[in-house]
Amino acid sequence: MIQSSYVHYKRDNMNKEAVPPVSVIIPVYNGEKYLEECLDSIIGQTEKDIEIICVDDGSTDRSGEILEEYSRKDKRIQVFHQKNGGASSARNTGIRHARGRYIYFMDCDDILHPGTLDYCFDRAEKESLDMLMFSARAFFENEEVEKAHSNYSSYYILTGNYSEICTGRELFTKFSSNAEFKPSVTLFFSRRDLYTENHIQFCEGIMCEDNLFAIQCLEAAKRVEFVNREFYSRRVRASSVMTGNKKIFMAFSYYVVIKELEKFACKKNLCKDREYYYSLIDQMRRIRDNACRAVEGCSQEEIRQEFEKLEADTGLDFYFNVLDVQKIKEKAKKNSIKGKRKSMAKVSIIIPTYNVEMYLDECLESVQRQTMKDIEIICVNDGSTDNSLEIIKKYAADDPRFVIVDKENGGYGKAMNVGLDKATGEYIGIVEPDDYVPLNMYEDLYNIAKKNDLDMLKADFFRFTGNPENGNMSLVYNHLDKTNTWYNRVFDASNEPEALRFIMNTWSGIYRRDFIEKFHIRHNETPGASFQDNGFFFQTFVHAKRAMIIDKPYYMNRRDNPNSSVNNREKVYCSNIEYDYIRDLLMEDREIWEKFKYMYVLKKFHNYIFTLGRIGDEFKKEYVQRISKEFSRSRDNGELDQSCYSPIEWEKLMFLIKDPNAFYVKFYIRSKRERLLEKKVHILRKRVTIREERIKSAEKRARIAEKRVAELESSTTFKVGKAVMFIPISIKKVIFRVMGKEA
């Protein structure tokens, strides 16, 4: 428990004229329709000793008059009029005038439940809190709004366990890990000193200002509590900030928030707190995604008009951070239409390429020579610094089926998404540039997919390593399904969480492109090659209605490339970031999350244990500590189902959660001497095995020889020959005896 450094506030000893317990700040702009209902909910609070600060932000309707009328009736209400500057400006005005020990922000079209301020004040005083957070419920202006924005019905429903008092950073990390951070300041009850001492104010001139303000407050707060009680009623209106049509300005506001958070993180040196820092990065990514979604469907004219309002440097940065993503999407749609007007390829094969000159010829040769000729080969050169691009150009020079995209390095996820946007084929295949495929692979898979009308088809595969000294290859057959019960039949993967047990890969099959586009299935665009295929794998399985796996291996997956992400011992937390991304995707649809959450945690457990074996020894202890916290939260949130695990897996997971230090010692502390001894034992066992195999082989050959002799002796030919030769042999023996006697 964090120790409190605050002295409890005593109502009885307070000068009520000077310092009221609570200041309620209400920014008001053209809210005449619902303003009285809002004010009545504040005036009717059971906590009467409050000041109510209403800031009229240049309203052009009757809002200002309504505020003045209420202030004449209730002396607790103070009204300030100012030129329109936005909600941020109005709230900052309220903070400057507030005198209360605590501050609560209210929106002028919503409702606060009667006992809220009384409860929050008493709870904050009892526990010496900097902040108390609570939940809300959404209600709709009318049925039309409800139909258009039904997603808000469950927006405020939180499933995580956040009941423990902790620091603001810790609570933010918990919220973020569950993708349940709700930055609305109307759900905060905070000490006024938290704002004034840390110089926290709202960023003016933008929408979505809550995102930045909330994160700054939580970072500064030492004692925070969340109570899962619906004190606040959020009205969803057709013309509100949440549902309005200011798409470009909304996107720009999100962009400003991201930039301010970058400055904030640097100023506070937040990278020292790794878990919090990675959670903050995840949240910034979500904000960036919100910005991209905000501009979907915007015309170039709308974008141009908004650009004219910005300074040159800011406009360019905004373009490359937000609008460039949308431009790529629009371009992809145009390419897709053009592709349909031409003859559509049966399969588009995407090859994301970065510095693989050693293996690339073998890969491209295997794709180019496919027995199916009606294919499109999309090579995305992700800023290679070796000879990869020249090799691709060599193949493309005489083959019009090749499509080359040459771009700056942006990582595997970005390269794959560019390839997906470029694809025009009926189905899509993926080939890693250091792997290769048999010549009949895509013809076979396409025919099966078409025959069964599949969204997705996957096949078993081989993993291989090569011996550069003698050219020999070591092959390992990989069965997608260990139970051998799913093969060669159509199933609904979107209703079969157990199908997620299949070996995870994205390249051993093909996907219907219409299916990929319908659900906009894409890769996480994190830097480098950082297991971004995991997210793609999950998306395809939770959405595919018609899926199949077949028990025939095609794809050849290389395991001896030293530059592969699998072999990179310094890529420590990339899997964690990827699984946070997957969680966000699944939780966008509550039904999908509830259906797949147990298998999601199981796959995450498998992946994290694999990561522990992959990363360097110097990172293992810290990594064990981090994932122990992650799985502890999963346990507390009811996301673990013992029936999904084998007894050994469950025991290992519980051990990891209960005592990460002992887990680390048991499984990952081994001296160099022990590892060397283990290696020597392995070599000796291998030699013994070879000798035993040689002995067995010699014994087998001896048994075969004995059998052949026995068969020969019992044959008719042998018996006749023996009889025929009996007389000559007998005469020879007699002659030798006679000659011996004469001598």
C-alpha cells in the first residue's frame, strides 16, 4: 500500500467562504436544449457545499441567459462569459477561478447522479486520493442516433479488475493492457492541487483534448482509485464531438495529442519506467489509428482546405503521420477497381523483402515457375541496403506478372500492408523472401479453395535447415493440427476458438481477397520484423466463416537465416506489443472477445515462453517479471480457463504468476559450465545413437544374408545342383586319396 503524505481535510474546521470542498466546472457552448437538465443534476447533489463555475464559451443561443437565470436563483453558481475558444479554453478558465479542494468537470448536455459528489469527496478524503475515477452509462438522444452509434451502448462497460488503490501510472498501465482506458475528464474527481502543482491544463484549439489531459493527470497522481459505479450519464447526440462530422479537424486534433505526448514523454524521461512507457506507446498508437479512421471518406478538397489553415512544417508532418495512411487506402481502392476492369489474377503472391540477397533467387524462382501461370507477384522492397532490389528487377524485366513496390524501410507490417493494398487477385498468398514453395502449391490450393468456396485455406508445411558444407537439407514435417481431427473438412473458424491451437503462420495457405478487405485485415505496423504475423493470424481465424486445413505439406520454411526475427536475441518486447495490438482488435467487438479470450491468453502464453527461450540471458529476468504481471492481470480479469491448458502448462503458468523469481531461477538460470556439459552429453548421445544404428544396420544385413542362404539351400535348383555335383565330387575325393597313397 502506498503511504499517504496528505493531511485529511476537515469540513468542520474549514472556512467555507474561502475554500469549498468541491468546484464543479461546466463549459457551455450552445447547449440550451439540455443545459437546465444538466444544472438541475448538479444543484440537486446531496453534497450542498460546492461552487458551480459555468463558463459560457461564446454561445449564440440562449445558453448565456439560462446560466444567468440560474445564478440569480442559486448563489453557488458563478457565470463567466468569454469569446469562443473551445471546451479546453473554457475548462482552463474554470480551473483559474476554482477555489475548491477538489475539482469535477461536467459537460453541459449530460447528467450526474445525485449522490456522486458526496460519495467522491468522502472516499477521496478517507483514502487520501489524488484522483477518484468512476464509470458511466450512455443514453441516446433518439432512436435514429442509437441506430447510427450503437457502439456507444457498451463503450463504458469495463471488464478488468481495477479496484486496488495504486499510482496513476500503474492504473493507466492496467487500463491500457486491457484496451479499456477511457480518457473522459467527466469521469475524474481530482485534487485541485494536482493540476496547479504540476502545471496541468487543457491543450487549447483542438478537439479530443481529454486524451492528453487525462494521461498527464494520471502520470502525476500518486494515489488513484477506480470505482466501477455508473455515476455519470453520457448523452449521445447527433451533433456532439463524439458523433459530429468535423473529420479532418478531429484527425488533426488527435495528431496534436500524439505530438504533445511525445514531448511529454521526453520531458518526463518516461522511458525509464518500461512497462508504463510501452503502455503509453500503445495508447499513442490507438490515438493514431483513431486519427486515420477519422479521415476515412474525406475528399481531397476537404483535406486541401484544412491544409491551408496550417503552417507548412505542421501540415507536412500531419500529412506523413496521418493522411498518408488514408492516401494509400484510397490509392489501393483505385488500383483494385482498375484490376477488376482488367482480367483478375487468380492469386496475388506478396513477397515482403528486406536484405535477403543470399536466399532471394531461390524464393523468386520457385514463385515464378508455379504451374499456375495466372498469378500476380507483388515484391515490396522495404528499403533494402543489399542487392535485393536488383535481384527483383532482374526477374521482373522479362515477366509482366511482377509488381515492384520500392519504399523506405518501415518494417514487415508496413511492407505487408502495402502489398495487401496493391493486390488485385481473387486469392492472396504470402511468401517470405528467404523461403520457397513447390511448383504446384498455388494451383493445388486455389483449386481446393474454389471447389469449397473458402475464405481461407491452409496446409501443413516443412521447416528446414541447410548444411553449407555438404549441401544436405534437414526437413521437419509440421502438422497444423496435432489432434488430426480438423483436416480436409470445411469449418466455421469464427465460431471455433479451438482452431486457434493450430500452428501459427500466415504463409502456408491462401486467403480470399474479398474476405480480407471486408474485415480490413492488416498487419500491425511496428518497426522491423517483430512477429506482426500473429495479429494477421488472429484476425483471419476470428472472422473466417468457411475455412479448411489440409494434411499435405507444401511450404518450405527456412530456419537457418541468422537475420530472422526468430533468431534475434535482442528483440525482447516485440511479442508483448503485438499481443497488446491483438487484444485491442479482439476487444473492438465484445462478442468476439468473450468467445476467444481464453485461447488468446493461451496463445500469448505459448508465445511468451518461446520468447524466453529466444532472447538473451541478460533480458530473461526482467522479462519474466513483466509477463508475470500480465498473466496476473489476466487471472484477475477472469481470462484464464484451466481446461485450455495441459496439466504441465497450467502448473507452469500458475508458478509464473505466483513466484516469478523462483520461476526464473528454476527454468532460466544455468551456468556456462552446465550448458557446456549438456552440450557434451548431447554430442556423446548422438555418437552412441549413430553407433547403435550402424550395429542395427549390420545385424539387419546379416539376417538378410542368412535368410537368403536358407532360401537358397531349400530351393529345387540348389538340391538338383547338389545331386548332380555329388558324383564328380566323390570321384575327386577318391583320386586325391589314391594319389596320396602312391606318394
